[in-house]
Amino acid sequence: MGAEAAAAGVDETPAVELRGICKSFGPVQANREVDLAVAAGTIHGIVGENGAGKSTLMNILYGFYQPDAGRILVDGRPRRIRSPLDAIRAGIGMVHQHFMLVEPFTVLENLLLGAEGGFTLEAGIARARREIEAIERDYGLEVDLDAVVRDLPVGVQQRVEILKALFRGAHILVLDEPTGVLTPQEADHLFRILENLREQGRTVVLITHKLREIMAVTDHVSVMRGGRMVAHRRTSETSTEELAELMVGRKVLLRVEKGPARPGEPVLEVAGLEVRDDFDVPRVRDVSFTVRAGEILGIAGVAGNGQSELLEALAGIRRPSRGRILLRGRPVEDAARARARRLGHVPEDRLRMGLVRSFTAWENAILGYQRLAGYLRGGFLRRRRMIAGCVDWMERYDVRPRDPFLHAADFSGGNQQKLVLARELEHDPDLLLVGQPTRGVDIGAIEFIHRRLVAMRDAGKAILLVSVELEEVMSLADRILVMFDGRIMGEMAAEEAEERRLGLLMAGVTAEAG
Amino acid sequence: MPRITAALFAGAILFAGGLQAQEFKPAIIFDMGGKFDKSFNEAAYNGAEKFRKETGIAYLEFEVTNEAQRDQALRRMARKGADVVVAVGFAFATPLEAVAAEYPDTKFVIIDSVVEKPNIQSVVFKEHEGSFLVGMAAALASGTGKLGFIGGMDIPLIRNFAYGYEQGIEYVNPDAELFVNMTGNTPAAWNDPAKGAELAISQFDRGADVVYAAAGGTGLGVLQAAADRDKLAIGVDSNQNCIQPGHVLTSMLKRVDVAVYKAFTSARDGTWQAGTRALGLAEQGVDYAVDECNEDLLTAEMRARLEEARERIIAGELVVEDYYSTMKQ
Amino acid sequence: MAARRRLPFWADYLLLPFLNLSLAFLVSGLVVLLLGENPIAAVKLLLYGAFGFGEAVGYTLFYATNFIFTGLAVALAFHAGLFNIGGEGQAALGGLGVALAALWFGHLHPLLAIPLAVVGAALLGGIWGFIPGWLQARRGSHTVITTIMLNFVAASIMTYLLVNVIIKPGQSAPETVTFAENVWLPQLHGLLQPLGIAIGRSPLNLAFPIALLCALLVWIYVWKLRLGYELRVVGRSEPAALYAGISPATHIVLVMTIAGALAGMMALNEVLGAQHRLVLGFTGGYGFVGIAVALMGRNHPLGVVLAALLFGALYQGGAELAFDMPRINRDMIVVIQGLVILFAGALEHMFRPTLEALFVRTRPVPV
């Protein structure tokens, strides 16, 4: 029995116990010596920032990954879980962030998948229907078994996933960020279901980064940071403030040498902006701010809170549904014209947007700037000039290997990012949009990238920085906005910003509530 | 298997023929359908085979697979010293015109088209006359007064079949209703029995009880559908009466085999003549088939009517128009 | 970063196809052996039939011309990430364009009439490429579906027009009248004769140099022009295109129109250069073989030209083989062609890993 479980005063054997779990992906250590004990018949929350190792840990529990070291005990007995099938046999069910349902099938057909039972489908279906209806009654999981999944709202689809796990005999249910796709009402309904499950003696593991949910529904909470399990608490004996602090940590910031900002004219003015995603869901709601020349405005927030859509709208890639974006006083029409008006953009996802993987470095070095007069002679590309330019930037930005003919996919993440940065900075923009500048980039390159951004600022350029790395925003930005669920939760000057307050805002807790 | 043995045999004889340069050397070029198309090209092949079996003389052969090969194959045969070259199909007309001028000493025969040159014999069939008679038969056999026609690809040749058929029907029963469907617009239409069956069934559903298929391999589906629905079909080109006995009223015979056979024999015995030979009822180039499979369907009474019409057509008292004369310009 | 190792240009474009081709011929040889013929003799005959004498070379290049046009039509569209299966229909419409121009303007001076026919081919073929391009760009209809369907529509249009409207009256063949000689594309044997160069009589005509010119222009378009650069970005990554301010829709429409025009110009070779009249079904499947040609040519114009030569040689050498080795009939030729497509196209990755492993250390900078 784990020491923490004992500390929490639970005497029974934990439903699930993980001991000394280690897992590396190449040089990245996703889990380091992780211990976790989940008491039977409780709701246990696991919190942590993106990349803290929560999902890796749960995927190990569910058999998607094999740990490099460590043991898994279910109901006190050591189990080898090599595949999700083993996990199901051990009584572990999982509800993924992205549902694994066959949309054109009915609910009943989905539930039967992989558990058809019997030679003829008919007999199995009749038996299954009786069993499932019993489960529905026990847990208050009302779902119409004959409805087609595609037609159901997201919240109900999630109930189908839960039902599926229970039907397969799960007494330990793992939910990965279950409220990410739900409306507040749907989330409340989900919590009632989870409480029902607990009352019936089932065990629930809830993975989330929303502290309010932890406080609302869990009995115990464990906090992960940087691949380690840093704390275990009884929910009744902790607070959102404490959890936020534990989540963000107190690590030394990567301090960037920079003097005070000397903000000048407004370069980018955003007012009442609303942006919808491809499914017409508003992802940016009523956002207004200004970026001035000579300052870095940082936008902090947990990934998926509208930052991507905001950046795309500002760059002219995505058309806003409401509000306006003024670049030097004139509206931004589209990506091509925005660039012509000296807008630089380092996109969040360099491999999807910022680079063409199968293009050479020099071809990538003009992506987005292919219409510049200097690169063309009567419609023909001035290849020699482009290659020379690329070689020069590779020199100055220390891109390795220094081969302009190498394909983008063959550079490491840090070198890819330096290539994108070189392209966007060296075309001398007035406004630079930067998304996740150091994602997947090694420490040495991070410093270099940060220094370049500050140098840009000091040269009088306006910079908008979006990052999920709180430390990065705090060390680079002159002013900080926090985005949550598409809205700006608050603004503060960098010198006034404290991690605790930012962490709360990022988790959607407003100052009044905190 | 028969294909391989036939090719083997032809090859062996071809080789022998090459050694005896003095021998009479006929040649035949098949159209894109290939010599085993169960229809037009195969009939031509049968005629050539008949000649070979009777005389023991081998022939040169080639199956074209694209347009450019028509010209190439004609020239190739002439250069190889063929005495007579039979080009099977109207599509050879234009290339033949050029090649025949280059090889004035070679005799050429073209089937289904007319090319006027001193060394070309053009063999055309009066499909409209044969179709007229089967049209009469269809109208006589019909209980509903509704009749069907299913063509392969919509080309003038097939329209000529349909036109004769229509006139034959009208001759017997001016009030009869005729449904005409073409199978398609690509050469695939010649070999789509499933679609042939579908079209036939839809015509049966509209009340037709006799359907004439002039559609190559597609017609086999029409015949099958007639058997399935207990209706009647009319076959084409070769005698198809016994493919679905009791359900094939008759077949409109188009004696391409006879034409090829005659071209070879006449060239051999020196009676070959250039010019156009239009083979109709009088020349027995077209006919309707009677055998043990359809004796009961085609009653003596009906046959008497058909024979009477045949006499009148041959005598010139009854004129069956061809489709080409109706084309504008 | 799992860096995928790449082969040097010559290994990718010459050695690999050569290996694949050798294997295809090896398997074909086995089939020939099964038929009881001598495979060595068959290959000799095939090569002799394709390249052995002037006329043979002429026919080989004549067929290659068709394949260059239809192969380019597939390859170009592929650079925009589109699969153009509509070469057949685009070529048919191109033929219609040629025929209409030839019938209307045949009386004009050749220097006027022939360019008009070229424009006719490109224009109607281009329209037949524009339609699926537009549907893809604006409505998201997949080009694989729309181009296939438009092949059927084209076949129907051609049949209707050739049977009812532009047929030479009073004949059974669905063909137009023979065009005025003014508008015939000069055949090369005729052009070279006055220069004292005797090549055998073949339908090889001016369309061949035009095809080579088109290959060069496609190369320039894709790799030398800004338009081509943007086109390739669209083809490789749509998000990157949007990021770079490139409109995928514009490029999709443009490239499909040009691809259609290229396929349509196949009609120059067949209709204006060889048949001198519009014949129903003159496209003869060249549009579909163009897919294999593009696949084998790795969508590079030079590769397309080489693959077109290979297929031209197979067509012509195959015909000679059928003439002289009757046991190897036309179906056998199709089998050999199929094997070439199988090994050189579909299975082209078979030798790749081994070759790449061989080249790990010696990768020079590609030029």
C-alpha cells in the first residue's frame, strides 16, 4: 500500500497502484519514478500542465504504452498490462478525450463492438440490451440505445463511452480531460454520473487541468509536473491556490536579459473580436487589445483556449466572425496582403503551417514571401539569390546542418524553428506574431530564440507572443494577457505578474472567485 | 484454351507459308473487338477458318488495338506479299484509301464500308433488309403490339438495323409501339450483358414481348432476360436461336463469314472483282434463321408471310429504306 | 526526427526504374516461356520492332507523343495534390476542338489554320479540366470522381456529335470528313525527306516536338516560376499554403485547366497528325495509360518523357511481336504492359529501402 494512501487515511487496498513508473520517448522523460495509489470507491483527480506526463501515465495504465520501469497493481495484485485488452480484463475502462465511436452506428451497436457474444448477432443483442438497460438504471445514464451516435450531442456521446466501459465490466474508470468538449451544463451532468458511480463502489480517475472541477468532484488529488508526481492531497484539505502553485512549480525562470520597454505607436489594434473554428464554434469571444511598437505582448493560457484561432485571425488566415483587426490603422484583409504590409508570423505548428516538410530549406526560406519583388524576375524565381539568402540566414541563426538543399523534415525541431524564425525576422516585419516559439526546442535554442525576440522589440517592432509556457511569457513579455475559453481573463504588467495569480486565471478562476 | 491452340496452329502454318513464297497468301485484319468477340469479328474469323480447313492454305492475321495500327497493319500485310487483304470493319475505310493507292497490285476487301478504288472490293450488308424480316416476325409474334430494340453503341450501323426493324414492324402492324434503347456511348457497350438484360427487362416491363438485340456480346444478356421473363428475343449476326431455346424467336443473320470466305476463294481462283457488293436478301448476305430451336415459335403461317415479303423485296416491289439515305446533307 | 534518407537523383530516376523494369521483363520472359516461345528472341523482336528501323522508331515516337501529353496532364495535376483521371475525356474534347477548328478554318493558310487547331485542342481540353478543377476548388468535389464521370460525359458528347452532327454523311463509320490538307500537321518523314534524311513512313509528326516543348514548359512552370512554387506548396500542404497567403482554389483551377489542355493536345498527334479526321474513340485508352506514365516518370517531365518512350516502345514493339510471333497475341502484349506498370509503378518501393540503405553514407548534395 502506498504511503500517500495511508496518509490520506484509507486503509483498504487501493483499486489501482502504480509504483516507480518511468517512461522515456527518446530524450524526453515523460514519466519519472511516478507513484500513485487510487483508493477503491473514490474519485481521484490528477492535475498538471500540458506535457506534465498525465496522459502518458494513463496510457501506460491502459496498455497503450509499456513502462520502461515500474509496476502496476490492480486490487493489490501485480498485473502486466500489455494492451487495452489486458486493461479491460483487469477491469479498467477508459474514456478518451476524443471519442472512439462508430458514428453511423446506433448506441447499442457501438456498445456491442468487440463484445458481440454468441454466434448469431440476434441472441447477443437481446441479452446485451437487458444488461445495458440495467446499467443505465443503476447509474442514471439515460441514453437511447437505438439512436444513431452521429445524431447525439457530445455530452451524450460521452455517456455512451462511459456505458461502454461499464458494459465491459470496468470497475475502475479513467476519464481523460472529459470536460474539454462539454458545456458547463453537460459537465455538471457528468459529475452527477461520476458521483453515482462512486456510490455504487466504482473507482474513478479524473484527469484534468481545470482546478475547479477537481475541487468540485474529487476525493483525492495528485499533482504532476515535469513528468514527476509532486504532491498528493485530500481534496478537502487543499485549495485551488495551493494546487495552482504545485502545478506551475517554483522552478528558476529562464531569465532573459532585457531592459524596460519603450512602447511607441499602436501597431495592432483588436476590438470585439470573435473567431469561430471549422465547426462554427466560437473559439475567440469578444477579445480586444493593442500591441504597440517596441513592446512584447504575451498571451498566456492553457492550450486550446482560443489562442490558435486568435493567431490565425490576426495573420489573415481565418476570417473573424465579428470585430475588427487593424494593422497600422487599416484592416487586415487576408494573409497575402497582411504580409505585404509587414506582418511576420511564426505559427504555433511549424510542421503543419510554417514549413513544407518535403521542400528544401531554401524553398522554405521564402514561404509566404514568394511574391516579393526581390525574389522574382518576370514570374521566374531567382533561385540563386534565394539560396544565397538561405545560406546567409543559416549561418547567422546557426541552423544545422548548414545545407540549403536538405529537406525541412530532415532538420531537428530546434533547427526547423530557427529556420522559420530567420525567415520571419529577416523579412523585417513591423508586427511579429509568434506562437509557441520554443515548443519542442532544446534549451540552447530557446535562449537564442528569446534573445532574438527581445532584440526585435528593442529595434522598435511590435511583438505578440502566444505561449502555453508560463515561464516563457513571464520572462519575455512586457504586458501579459491571460486567455481562457476564448476570453481575456485579465491583463497585467510583467513586473506585477505572479505565477500564482496567472495560474488561477489560466485555470479559469477569476480574481473574485479566488 | 481454344484461343491458344488456334494461335498455335495459325502460327505453325504461318511459318510454313513463309517458306513457300509462291503459294497463295491471304490476310485478314480484325477490328478492335478482337477475333473472339462472339460477334462480328468472330464471324469473319470463322469464314477465314473455313477457307483454311477446306484448302489447307494458311492466312496472315492481325488484331488492331489502336487507330494508328489500322494503317500500319494494312501496309504491313501488303508488304509481306499478301494477295488479298480483308479489313474487317468500317473503321478501316480511310486508312485503306491511302494504303490501297500505295500498293496497287494488292487486292483489298473491306467489310461494312464502301471505298472506291480499282483494287478494293467493298462488301456491305443490307442489314435493314434482314432486320425488316425479323421486324415482321416480331410484330406477328407479339401479343401486346409492343416491341423492343436494344442496340450496342449508338452508331449509324446500328441505327440501320433499327430502321429496317421498325419498317418491318410497321409493315405488319402500323399501330405497334417500338421502344428503342442503346446500351452506351463507349465500345464497352458491345460487351455489357448485364446492362443488356436490364434494358430488356425495362422494355418487358413496359409491355414489350419481343426484343431485338443488335448489340454484340451485350445481346446475350437480352436473350437471358427473355428466358427469365418468359418473353421472346431476336438474336443477331450469327444464329443465336439455340442459346436460349424457346425464347429466341429467330436471329438476323449477317453472313460476314461467307463474305470473308468468298473474298479468299475468289481471289484464289481469279474471279475476284473490285467494286461494291451489297449483300442483301437476294444475295443471301442477310437472312433470318430457322432451326429446331425455333420451329415452334416461328409458325408456318408466319414463315409464309416472311417468305412472301422476301420475294417482294427481292423483286423490288417492296423497298426497304436504309438509314444512310435518311442522313442529311 | 526520423530523417528519411533520400537517393541521389540518378539513382532515383534512372537506377531504380531500371531495376524495376528489368524485373518486369524477367517475369514477362517467364510468361513467354510458358507460352512456348523463346523469351530472348521475343525481347529481341520487341526491341527490334520498337527501335530497329526507321519506321519502327517513327511509330514508337508517335505513340510516345500521346503518352507525353497524357502523362504530363496527370503529373502536373499531381503537383497540386490532385489525381487527374480525366485524361481520356480531356483528350476526346481536345479532339473535338481540333476537328471543329480544322473544319471551320481548314481553308486558311497552314500557318494560320494549324495554330488555330492547336488552340482548339488546348481550349476544349482545358475546359474539360477546368470543370473538375472548379468543382474541387469551390465545392470540394473530389477530382478522382469528377474526372472519371466527365470521361463518360465526354464519351457521350463525342458519340452524339459524331453520329448525328459532324459525321461525314452517308457512311456507317462515325467519323468526320477528312480535313483539308492545309491543316494537317506535317509528318516528319515528309519534312526530313528534302533534307536527304530517310526515315520510314510513320505517322510521327510535328506533335512530337510540340510534346517535348510542353514537357519543357511544364518543367519551367513547376520548378522555375513563382506560380509553380505556389502550386507545389498547395500540393504538399494546404495549411502551409493558407499560411503563406496562397489561395489553393486558384491554383487548383489553374492547374486542372492546364492539365486538361495538355491532355487535349494529344489530339494534335492523333487527329491532326495521323488520322486527319475525327474518329470516334481515337483516344484509345491513352488517357488512362498516362496515369501509369506519370507514376513511372515520378511526375517529373523528364521522367514522363522517358516513361512515354518506354510505353511507346512497348506499343510498337508489341505490335511487331504480335505480327511475327503469333503465339504472343495482343492479350500477351497487354500482360507485359501490365507487368511493367505493376513493377515500375505500383511496386516501385520494392527496391527502394535496399537502395537507400546502400546510399546512406554516400549522399551527395542533390542539384
